[in-house]
Amino acid sequence: MSSEAGAAAPGTPSATAAAAATAAATAAASASAATAAAGGSVGGNGGVGGPGALPHGSPAAGGLPACGPARAVIAAAAAAAAAASAESPAGGGGGGGEGAGAGAGAGGSGSGGPGSARIAGKKAQLRSAPRAKKLEKLGVYSACKADESCKCNGWKNPNPPPTPPRADLQQTVVVSLTEPCRSCNHALAAHVSHLENVSEEEMNRLLGIVLDVEYLFTCVHKEEDADTKQVYFYLFKLLRKCILHMGKPVVEGSLESPPFEKPSIEQGVNNFVQYKFSHLPSKERQTIIELAKMFLNRINYWHLETPSQRRQRSPNDDIAGYKVNYTRWLCYCNVPQFCDSLPRYETTQVFGRTLLRSVFTVMRRQLLEHARQEKDKLPPEKRTLILTHFPKFLSMLEEEVYSQSSPIWDPDFVASSSRSAQLGIQTVISRPPVVRSFSYNASPSSLEQPSGGSMSPACKSASGLEPNIGEKRKLNEPYSVEDAKKPRVVGDIPIELINEVMSTITDPAAMLGPEQTNFLSAHSARDEAARLEERRGVIEFHVVGNSLNQKPNKKIMMWLVGLQNVFSHQLPRMPKEYITRLVFDPKHKTLALIKDGRVIGGICFRMFPSQGFTEIVFCAVTSNEQVKGYGTHLMNHLKEYHIKHNILNFLTYADEYAIGYFKKQGFSKDIKVPKAKYVGFIKDYEGATLMGCELNPRIPYTEFSVIIKKQKEIIKKLIERKQAQIRKVYPGLSCFKDGVRQIPIESIPGIRETGWKPNNKEKSKEPKDPDQLYTTLKNILQQVKNHQSAWPFMEPVKRTEAPGYYEVIRFPMDLKTMSERLKNRYYVSKKLFMADLQRVFTNCREYNPPESEYYKCANILEKFFYTKIKEAGLIDK
């Protein structure tokens, strides 16, 4: 068909009409067989498949007209794709979904690049050809009208040019209208008689469809995936029919017409930006808008993984629903990129949350991986945006995509700054994202509430049964009293500074969001690995239980049996019959940890809502899955589940082997629940220790370690910034050489320049007037000196009276020395005064034995001194 050895676009001017018609007939036969094998046509029962993503090497894998900073990310990928891709979608390339490296193959990103540009050039060339040449081209696809008995569906040149065609003959040979058809022997004029009075504009439109038909022929011919071949063949037939009837292509059947879901992805992302970032300054908000544009642009040129690829990756997903959306995407968004006779829609404008959920996880991982590979090629000003802000943007968006209660998908969403303020909106650089969906790769059927079973809140959220654990406060939900009383701390660090620090707390070369599953730090939190596995869908958490009122659910029963086995193996001293009775008792529930479809751990518990506590009965993880953070993550999910149900106390009897685990999870022997509340309710075990844990409803336990780590990094950076601002270096403190062991913070030179301020409690007790402080300390010291037990401490110890004293006591102090210091205004604060007098008592007790008179005097005088200090109001009574 072309001199370009299988790489040229079908329908080039070099392909003669006769050759194209012959090839089309051959393709029709083979494609019909493929259609039969694939099970129907587009829009038929069950719809069209499309297990093939946009075929490898498609023109859509070429250069991407990116907006803003997106150019930097994808330039290299676009260049590589342009060099490697053929014009046909059946060319070579990377695998879809999981395997798209730089984003050029299926599952990658691209646009209508050089391939579609070349097609457009050929269309322009053909449209500028003589009318006779145009009629010849259209005649190939026009049925014979010589008489009604002629069944010829396209004129075939009796003198086909050589194969491959010669370049010097391509444009010079013009076939006469009297030239007979090689198939029916009727003249070319009989095939194009309906075009005699057609305008030039209409003829050019039909010629564009002709080239698209020839392009799709090559797609059908080269595509290896049967379902994708089926979609191409349907569009091939649709466009051929349009040429025959001079109509406009309309995709018919059960696919429906765009838009397929409201709000669209584009509207949802816009709502997300308004919902989360409307409170930011304009400069920072513009950065977020750039990130949103970049994300939407990538989706519009993203190559979906095929249903067959998706089935292999996630066998439990709703493949039928994905297949319908995949077919819609091929017909309305992907193929029209290079066949412009078909109406084209942007993916982000016609699809909504359903499609975004199905591609987000894979797309996010590949975007970050591509950014990591291309980071050295990015300009410095784009590197921070793409490597630091973009991953955080995606993480926050992921939470809203998979949250069942996110307001950004509300068709009546209205953003307002006041609402944003009430909701306590987090910024892109604040607390880490919280992905609450325990298993967002599962199909709807797998998330149904089983009879007698109970799911964890996040699982219920995924199935629409309960709102998400991490949902924001609704507009009409009142503030709690605790929130209302929370004052703003004077001296709080401005949010602008926090945002700026957050943008630099991680090395962009090393940090690309939470997907760094293979590079866990040696100092990572215990539950970090488990949290990442949950996010990737490797593990799931479900709250399950038996029921006597509903028909048993097979899956729940299998999980309960698995839990009984885990508890029996891990708790060998516990009778198996006892474990079975409690696990299957309808009053008990179990938080099950599921990995690869099987139970690997769990926590069995019984809730006592009227008593305000829950009893943890069994807690175990199978031995070969221990030391992976599963136990900590299990307990954290259980805590959040109970916060959701407003039960804020755990009680359990722990044996000697479990005490260490429970201590790590915040349990202690200090029981907060009144004894009357739990006596007679909780099961008592001989030789076990009762432990309790009080929950804080304000803490997101599954993300707590991440938040603490981020806060430490912020503080560290703020300290470094403050140190850089303060350039004056003080010589240091010399008072310690004189025997001072403790001084007040405010007496450190330069401390106030750093922004430090004494807390109000301390300031209120410290006399503001130096003269007032002097008078107060003088009165106290005089009373101490007048006390009957002060006689041993009136003057410095003489060496002759106490040999070796100064070898034992390195920092001596006495009341005479203190009087001199007070007279010289040495005591600028009460702490200095108290430190010196305390040293008098400490030195005495250190040198003298407890039964000595000196020792007793020190104790009596110390008690008297603190009484006077309290009376003066310098310390709390």
C-alpha cells in the first residue's frame, strides 16, 4: 500500500483506488471474522469490547500540545514516541496500563502529533487536486448507479499502478470518467454521477472521510487485539457508509451520546481546586491551577489500558462497566484524534468520576515514574513544581476521587470562601493525604454489605453505605464546643511561611509522593509499609461478624473461618472451641486483615456502647506476616472505626507476651474507665493484665505517624531559617563557670531576638519592675537569714573547719555571698535567686551525712524558704 514499508498512513495519495478497494475487500472479510469471534458489533448486546488500548505507536503517541509546565514533563516522551511510532495505531510501542514507561505506548500519554499532522497534510494535498482526481478517489467508495441490477460497491481501476507506486506517476496520471470499472465494466462516471452537482466544500469533506477510512483499514489490518479490531472495523464500516450516502458519521447503539456522566472530570477537578485552595493567595492559587491544567491535559491524551489488560491486573473489578467506557473513549475521544471526520470530544469533558476512578491509580504511578526518569531534563523552575507540588496535588485529589462523600462531585457544588474557612480546608502543602478507601480496586459486588456482616467505615463508604471516615465537616454541621474554645495562639507562624517551608522540606530528587514503596527509610514509622500496601490495594480491612437474623454470606463465613484459624494458631493456649464460639458470636465483631483474598490477621472485639468502652478479645497476625507493621495498622483502623461510632475507650486483658504490643499502641495499666462501668461486662483471664486505651477523636490514627513526621520536618526547617536570619553570634555563657547550674531562658543573650517570648503563666509571676523584684528578694533573703536554722549557712565554709570540703563541693554558695550578689543587682530574675539558695541546701546534703545537725538544718530552712516564696507569689502555691 505504500513505499514506507508498513509504516505509512493508509490512504496516502500513492495508494491507488484499485489497490485500496482490493485491500479493503480483503480486510472486510478478515475483520468480519474478527467481529464474529469478538461477539457482535458496536452498540449490540453487551457493547463493543476494546481490550486493546490505543494501539502501540499510534499517532496519538506523538507530541503533546501541553499547557504550561506540562511541556517539560512530556517533551522527552513525545520526542521518543515521535521517533519510534508509525502512523498506524498498530505500530510498536510499550504495553498499556502497567507497562507504559515514558507514557508513549498504550497506557501512556500522547496526542495527535506527527501522525495526525501527516494525515492532515495528505488531506490538504488531496483537496487541492483537480476535480477529476477527487472524483476518481471518491469513486473507489461509491456504488455503481448504471442500473439497479449492478451490485458493484466501488470503482476499481483496470490499470493499477505498480506496487510500490512510483513517485513520478502519483500526481500526473488522471483517470478519465469514461474509464471502465475492472469489476462491473461500467464507467467511472456511473459511480460518481451523484457527485456532479456537489459543492467543492462537500466533496472535500467526503475526501477527508476517504482518507480516514483508509487509515482505519490499516488499523483493522494491523491490530492484534480482537476487541480493539472490532471497534476499528465498526468505525471503518460507519465511515464507508457515510461516503456512500453522503452523510455525517454518528456512532449509534447502546453507547449513548456524550457527556456520559455529570459532573465531568474537568468540572470535578475545578471544584476540587475551589474547595481546597480558594483561600490561598493568588500566586499560590495560580500554581495549583497550573497543576490542575497539567493533570487534565494528561488525561485528555492518556491511553487507557484495555479491558483484557485490566482483567489481568484487577480480576475483581467491574470489567463490563470499564469495557463500555473504554469503547466510548475509543469512538469519541481517541480515534477522532487522527480521524477528524469523526466528532471529537475531550475525555475530561464527557467522562466523570467513574472513569477517573478506574484509571487514577495506574495513571498516578506512571506520571510520577515518568517525572522521576525525566527530572534531569526539566528546567529548574519547573522541577519543583512537577517533582514536589504535583505528587502532593495528586495525593490530595486521590482522596477526593475515592471518597464517597466528597462534595466536589456534587452537581450543585458551589464554592465559597466562607465555606472554605468553615471546613478548615487543608492546603496542598499541609497534612499528608488520607486515603480512607480500604479497597478501591474492588468491584461494587465485592463491597456489598454481606448478611450478618459489618464493614469498616471506609469499606462502607466505598459501597455508599456510610460516609467516609475522613470526610470534612458539612456546612450545616455546628462546631463542637472544643473547637469554639480553641483560641488562636499569639505568635503563630504565618500560613504563608508554613506553605513555603512545606514546599522545600523534601529533596525533589528523592521525593515523588507516597508511591516510593521500595525506598522506606530506616526510621520509617512501624505502620508505613502497611499503609503503602493498603494504598496500592495489596491489603484490605473489613469489619465482619456473624448474624442470626440474616442469611449467611459465603464470603463472610469464609473470612470468619479464616479468622478462627489465625487466632487458633497464634494463640495456642486458648481453647479452640472458645475461640470459635466468640468469633461466630453475633455480639462480637472482628476487624479482618485481608491479603490476596485470604485472612492473615484480625482483632476480635465486643462493643459496649452503653458502658462507653469496647473489649478487645483476640488480636493476632499470622506468623509469616508479622514484623511488617500490620498489627499497628490494624489497631489504628480499629481506633478510627470506634471514633466513628463514638466509643472512645478500649479495655483488654493482655498476657505477658502481648503487653509490649499493647503498650506500643497506647495502652497502659492506668484504666480511665470507672470500675463500675466494666465489672461484670469484660471477660476476666487468669494471669493476664488489664490494660486500657483512651482514644482522641481529633486524631486520624491511620495517618498519625505521617503527620508527626511532617511536623518534625517543618519545625526543623523553621529553626534552620531562623538561624540563617540571626547573624549575630554571642560569646556564650560564663555563669556556669561560677557554679550556676540553671538559669532562666530569658537571661540567655540574644534569645529574645529569635522571637522567643516567655509564656503568660511565667510572666504573670515575675515582677515586671526590677526594683519591685529587688525588694521582694531582699525581704525573703532577710527572713531566711533570721531563721533559727540558718546559722550553718551564714558565711562561706572555712577550709580549716571542713578539710576536703572544696574537693567535694565544686560550686559552693552561702547566704553572705547571696547578700552581696543581691546588693550588686545580680538577681535579674527569681530563678537565679532560687537556684543559688537551692545550691546552699544541696551542697549541705551532699557533704554531710543525713543524721547530722547540718543536714537537718538544711531541710528545715529549705521548707521555710519555699513557704516564703509562695507567700510572695513568685511560684504556685
